[in-house]
Amino acid sequence: MKIKSVYICTSCKSHSHRWQGQCSHCGEWNSLELRQNGPSATKRDTRTDNIPINIKSVQTGSADFLGTGMEEMDELLGGGIVPGSVILLGGEPGIGKSTLLLQLCAAVSEDGNGSLYVSGEESLAQIRSRAERLALLDSGISAVSTNSLDDVLDAFISQSGLRLMIIDSVQTMCSPELDTIPGTPSQIRAVSSRLIQKAKESNICVVLVGHVTKDGHIAGPKLLEHMVDTVLYLEGDKEHLFRILRVVKNRFGPSNELVMFEMDSKGLNVVRDPSTFFLKARDPGLSGSAVVMAVDGQKPFAIEVQALASSSFLAIPRRTALGFDLNRLHLLLAVMEKKLNLNMAQSDIYTKIGGGLRLSDPGMDLGLVAAVISSFQNVSLPKRSVFWGEVDLNGQIRPVLGHDLRMKQALKLGYKPVFSPRHGNSETGLANIQDLKRILFN
């Protein structure tokens, strides 16, 4: 039989008889790989060792979790680090990924387990300098600086007692089987596939550090996030001290959970009670400031929504939103002008979330409306008031997810009065923003 060449897209598995830079089916770039179709490719596989069985008869065994040294992070991962699992950690440059992972290596090593920090971006002297600053030199961490995948694979065998390996970062690793430069989609796929396979075979946990694009997504093929067991994002503003570790995928535990850290000279420390962490130094007597009970994942915490309305000398007044979508601000301002008869066409409106947070919780709408009206009329809100609720295009206040969680946390922290939408069959709560304005500003 004549051997034919065919190009297969690694993203959508479509076939092409010639190579091209972009797949014509899914639009992915540099995803076509050469395959040879010959007699061996068309021969049917007659193995019978992999046959379907009843899942009830599958032996699972008990997982021997590795502790991270932080109880909150263990809960985030579903009990700890699962041996043989592969974790992908993404985050902006300088956000603290290397610091967090060096602390993780130290916690694993102090429990008598071997850990290896592989860096393709820093020298051993730089790694030592960071460990010295974090007071982790005596933790027993091993490190190597290399960009070769072969060196990393050899370390799986040469390092005795190894339980955790950090790859910082996967974009810097290079497989000698390919001629392309590190960081290309083909290199990332090849390196990740070999590391995942080796992790499963050796029962060693591997943490892959991934660069992120300007949109905040992990760079490289999206297939990488589907290949790993857990995907984590370290978020925050580098100008502030807090960081948020968010899990967006987890095969061994819950997703959409988060852990909050505070950065200091000794590294990242867990914020035990984030309920009022973002309300430090807040003056409740000032106008344009509202407390919102937000929910991110399954954790309710109080945040400050700030607004400033001032006279504009521009033909087109400015609208600024820090920490949430600007289009959401435009929508709410249009609803307020229409339903509350407020003339804000000649006013600059500046809004932000205190502490440098970035949230997409629709429950912030009501607090944002209250803060804007408070600044526009220069009237402060009640000192212990708290807000949450979604505002639709008709000015109606709609329920949001986690209403009971928010209410329980608000009462626990002593907030009163509570401004929230009507929930279930309850007659209490606000129906629309007209009710909010009548109660607070009339």
C-alpha cells in the first residue's frame, strides 16, 4: 500500500492534504502536524485487554494527599495535593507565582518529602536569593536551572523521594524532538504531554507555571487547560498587598473557590478572615461610599464601592470604572437618568472598587447605584448600611446568587439596615431603584 501524508489539526482533529499556517476548520494557528497513513495505520487493533467493565468493580484506593502548609489552600485543592496530579498555575508577571510555589516546596520538604524547583527563567543564584529573603534556605528545597525537557525527565529518576516538581515556566521548556523555539504551541503541547505522562507514571505531582496574555488567559493552546487536572489563577493588583488564588478547574475537589493572601516581606500569608479585609481605613461618614456584600466562589465578603460625581467641563463627560466592566457603569447611569430623573449628562462619573479588587458579581449593581447617587447629591449613606442586588434595564432590583450567604454574613458582621432585593416569598426588600432613592435621599 502506498504511504500517504496527511496533516491533522491537534485542536479539532480535522484533516488536510497540505500544510498551512492556520487550520481552515477551527482557525487555530500552527496546529497542523504531519502524520503518515500506511498499512500499520489502517490495520485494526485486536487487543482485548482494555474492555468495558462495570465502574462499581473499579478499585479506587485512598489518596495520600500532600499538605501545602496552609489549611485554606488544602481545602481549595480538595484536601491537599494529589500525588500524580498536574496543576497549571497562571498569573501576570510579578504577581507572586514564584514566591507562592517556593513556599509550597518548603512546606512539602519540611514534611520529609522531596521537592524540586525547575526554573527556565532564573539562575540558581536568583532562586537562592528569593529563598533567603523568604527565610526558606533551611527547608531542604532542591533546584535546577534548565530549559531542556530531557534534564527535567532525568530528574524524575535521579531525585530520590521526590513528591513535588515545579516547572517555572512551561513556555521556557524545549523538547529536542522539535525544531521550533520554546513557547510555540507545538513545543508547549509536546513538553506538557511528556510531563503529564511522566507525572502519572511516577506518581509525582507536577505544577506547571503558565504565562498569561494581555487578556488574562494562559498563553499557548487552550488544549493545555484540558490536559491538566487543576487550573489555578493568581490574581490581584501588583500595587496592592493582597492576592487571590482562584481555582477554575479541579478534578479532585470544588471549583470556583478562592483563597486570599496578603503579601509582605516574608512572602504570601493567608488572610484568615477576608470578611472585612477590604474595608480598612474606610470613613463611613463620607459621601459616595457604599458597602456591598459580594460573593466570589462560595465566600461572602464586604467590599467598598466608591463613586465620585463632579461637574464636567468637557463636551463629552468622562466615565471611569476601576475593578469592573465600564459598560456596566454606562448601563446603570442610563437607568438612573431614565427612572430617577437625575440629570448627570454634565457630570464626570468616576467609580472603583476599594482595595484594587476586580469583580464581575452582578450583586454590586445596587451598591454602585447608591454610591453614585450619594456622591451626586453629596449625602452620605447610613454608616452600617450594606447593599446587594442586580439592577435591570427597567430599574427593577433582581435577586442574585448567594442571597442567604450574603444575608447571614451581613447579620454576623452587624450591618444594618440591609438593602437587598426581595427573595422568595418574603415581602421585605426593595423592588426597584425608586424605592432605594425614596428611602435614602428623600
